[in-house]
Amino acid sequence: MPKTLKEVYAPYFTVGAAVSAWWLDEAAEVVKANFDTVTCENEMKYLSIHPHGYQPPENVNRFNRGEDEYRPEITDRESLIHPTLVVDTSGADKIANFARENGLKIRGHNLAWHASYPWGVFEQLSPSELRSNLDEHFKLMAEKYGDCYCWDVVNEALNDRLDGGDLRDNVFHKKLGDDYLFELHGLARKYFPNSELCLNDYSEFRPDKRDRIIRTAMALKERGLVDVIGLQCHTNIGILRHGFGEVRRSLDMYAKTGLKLHVTEMDVCCIEWKKDPKPATPEMTAQVAEVYERFFEIFKEYSEFIENITLWGVSNKHSWLNHMGPKECHGTNKPLLFDDNYQATESLERLLQMV
């Protein structure tokens, strides 16, 4: 019988996949056979655990929180200060129980994220009210999912602009101050004493962002508040033109921190959103396999430092990239290792043959 992905890479690192509760059943056999770890794509995020009716205004980028002055009228303040009054863990429970029953380890994703809380609401809480909310939420997650071997604590906490300070000026920064990251990582250490704590971010191979990640990770490390640097690795076929020099240079620098490295959300996009996005052609999607091959060659070289490689999804059928950009682009990306029918793609075939 041919070896599976996790069997082939067992000498180097564990491999994982992000999964969603609504399609987990159809992917179950592929996940069990090929992956060591699972991550909830959305089900452990704040808004999934504590659903609310507060909706963002129309025509806004939901990721740019804090840039719009929209403020809804708060009608249930008590449930915002005490989030355990409104709880739905059904999706997260399904994934966690699946992992436990099948001997898979769980990466917790995530405890706090500026893009997953009721829009315009946390901005209206006082610092003490927000602290009460966070403490209660972290405590609930520890009671339910304390067996997650690693947690992304504050997802995407770092400034993505070329100018400005190291921290993203999100609602947590605005309300709790410059030391908020130490505060929330300290809260995670309190409630998850047996879990690795991860600083997870994107654009991790871009020099300015890389330097911010390293400075912040080292400041957390000095206080004993971080164990892992999470490198999202949402990448693009354009890297074949630009080369992998910064990838190697960055991994050298991350390795010198003495922290473990996780690749946390890898996929390979075929479409360049910032230019003139066009539907992916067969010629474009054919390059995905080469990107995976080049990255995994490098990951193997750094396996002394890399503990886990997680793909952001299982099948191309359910990739988050299917809903990005103009409608004519939807579904044309082929960013993952299994096709719409859960058969191996060329990308997976190459990864299996590399070892």
C-alpha cells in the first residue's frame, strides 16, 4: 500500500490540516490517513463560540476593524462582559472529538483575533470589561479544549504596514495598551499550562514583517510567554518568479530565536489579487505543484527547527480561496493537495515522491 503524507514526512515533522465541521464527514478518511494534527478553520474563533447578532455595515472590509467609526447600539452588554452567557461549541466539539477518537493532535486556533468579535462592540467596552470578557473566554476554552497541544494566542497581532510600530493597532491594543500582548499570552499560559503558545502571523518572509515577528517573539520569550513562531505561509505561484532566497534567509533567522517553528496555514494561490485578478488557467494551476515541491525541500532542510506543517484545508472543493476576489475567479484556484473528489493532486504526488 502506498505511504500517506504523514507517513512519508514522519522523519521530519508532523503534518496537519485545517478542517470545518460542515464538511468534515466527507473528508474524514482522507484526514485520518494523511494528517497527524487538525486545526479548526473557524469553529474555535470567538464569533463561532459566542455568536451575536451584531453585523458590520455594508461595503466594508471586515479585516480592517478600527478604521471605521461604525458603532451599533449595545442591547446585551452583560453577555459581552460575560461571554459564557452566549455559547455554541457544537462545531468545535465535533472536530475536537473527531481528533480525540482518531488519535490526532489538535492545534488551537485561536484565542483572540481582531477579525473575529462582534463588529463595533468591543470598542465600546471599558478596559476592565474587555479584560473580564477575555478572561472568561480563555477559561471556557481551557475547560473545553485544554488538550490542544498548541494555541495561536493572538492571531495576526503584528502591524502589516511598512511604517508604524510593531503591533497592529487593533481593539486589544487600543483598549489594553502597549503591553496587551504580554497580558494575553500570560493569560494563555495561566489557563493552558500544558500547551505550546504560538505567535501566529502572515507575510512572515517579508523582511520588515519578519523583523517585527522576531522582535516580538523574543520579547515574549524573555518573559516565558511563547514557545512557537507560527508562519502562516499563504503563498502564491508568483514566488517562482521572485525566488526563495528570503524564505531561506527568514528560516535561518527564525531558527536562531531558539523557538519552535510551525507552518500554520499553508496553501498556494494561483491568482494575483493586487494586480488584475483573472480566473486561474490550467497553466497557472500547474505551477502549484512546483511551489509545494520547492517549499517542502526547504522545510526538510530546516526540520530540526520545524515541528509541524499545517495545510489550510484538505480539498480544493472547500478552500477559503474559492470565495476571494471577483466571482469569475471563484473555484478556479487549486491551492491544496486533494482535488474536489479527495483524490491526490499533482502537488501531493510530488510531495510523496520527494522522500
